[in-house]
Amino acid sequence: MLSQITPQEYEKFKRFLEKACGIVLGEGKQYLISSRLTKLLRDEEIASLSELMTLVNSHFPRSASLRDTVIDAMTTNETSWFRDTTPFICLDKVVFPELSERTNKQYRIWSSACSSGQEPYTISITLSEYLMDSGAGKRLNAEIMATDISASMLNEAKTAEYDESILGRGLSTDRKKKFFIEKPDGIRQVTSEVRNRIRFKEQNLLESYASLGKFDIIFCRNVLIYFSAERKSDILNRMALSLNPNGYLFLGASETITGYCDAFEMIRSPHGVFYRLKS
Ligand SMILES: C[S@@+](CC[C@H](N)C(=O)[O-])C[C@H]1O[C@@H](n2cnc3c(N)ncnc32)[C@H](O)[C@@H]1O
């Protein structure tokens, strides 16, 4: 285990983490640092948290990759297929029908903390199902940009390969059959039709979104909960600027814009709550 963390080391690490990726460590979270960083420190032969902080803040050649590894270890990557269900019903029943009546353009959807890929693949599956169910008359063309701060999560997401224990978290047998192909050793890979709509890119939510372009729908779920009120407000306001007129925003089940951003109106559909950019 990581040896005793002093109050000074804890404060310094908290400041580093908040500045690097927005995550606010509350009081008494030393055990979290210890459980997530002990192996890294052992493998890198780093004796203490102070030494780690000195290394990540220095200019030695590996400091950038060490910094990324620390951030990777400290982020929570918990996710699942069709997580919370209602956002995807809202897409299918409200947002997709509305977009397909607007124009024929290619819409753009941003999954802004995509973890190991379940969220963007679920959005793409929902679109495939919408197009299958709505008959030949409906057209909806969309590109999905999936981003995360974690390079290792993005690498997992890009393979689009999952084992049974991961597939079991939220996917019906029918969806597994329709949208995955079987590979050896109990692995299944997302079909190319579902994969081809998605592009993956590394993006820290604290940094500029200018290079991503504009979107029609943004998913920002289960990441703002880790951030301070100031960061939440900044991110939501910058996301509002990244949306085209009448664009939509989906947050996680325990997240809200109330008190952080007034650029959106709440849509209370019979299927769930989401947000639309005010006109
Ligand atoms: C709990 S997962 C949520 C995944 C998915 N959105 C969902 O709801 O199932 C949080 C993700 O946020 C990412 N994350 C944390 N801080 C970030 C930041 N500053 N910029 C971009 N992504 C970040 C983590 O790497 C992790 O993959």
C-alpha cells in the first residue's frame, strides 16, 4: 500500500487532480488515492505521493505520460448499455422523429464522456432501431463523436469488442443477436453498421471544444457529478455554445442544469426529462 499520505500531500494531490481533469476529491478520500495508485507507484519505483507530484510537474521526458496514467487511474469509468433507459426512449420517441422531419442534413451527436464505448454504441443502436421501426419513409443521418479524457478507455471503445459479463449489463438477447457479431472466446463485436457512425477522439472537458465543431445533440452523463459547481457551470455554458439552434442536451439521472446554466429549457416528455437550447 501507498505509505501514509500527509495532509500536505493530500492537499497538493487534490489541487493537481482538480486542475488536470476537474475531479474534486472530498475530505477523507486518502483510501481512494491509495487503492488506485499503489500499483503504479510500485511499478514506477516511486516512494511517495510527494515524489509522484514532483515528477508529474517536472519536465522529464515521461512526465506527460505519467500524468495521464495518474488521471486514468483516478477517473471512474463505470458505464453500461442503455444506462438509465429513458434517454434512449426519448431519442427514439421524441428527438429522432423531430430531427427527421426538420431537414435531410447529417446531424451530429456528441457522447462527451464515453468511457469504454457503451454510450455511443447505444445511441447508434437506438438510431438503427429507429430507422428499422419507422419504415422506409423515414430518413435520419447522424454522425456520433465519442470523446473521453482517458486514452485507455478510448482504445477499449475503439475495438468494439466485449465479453459476456460486460454485454450482460443492459443488453437483451435480441439486441446482442442483431447488433453484434460473434468472435472466438465468448467475445462479441459491434456490427460495422453501428460502428461506422462513430468517431472517437481524446478530449478533456476542461479544454476548448472548438476543434469538435457544432452538434445537434450532446450527451454529458455521469461525469459532471465529479466536478465543482464552477466547472459544471463553465462546461454546460460552453456546451450550449457548441449546439446548433434547437439542439438537445442529455444529462445523467442524478445531474441537473439548475443553478449552473440558463441557456436550456427543460423538456418533460412522458418518457423522461432532457434539455433543449433556448431560442
Ligand atoms: C462514470 S463514466 C460515464 C460514462 C458514460 N457517460 C455513462 O454515463 O455511462 C465517466 C467518464 O468521464 C471521463 N472523464 C472524467 N473526467 C473527464 C474530463 N475532464 N474530460 C473528459 N472526460 C472525463 C472518465 O474517463 C470516464 O470515462
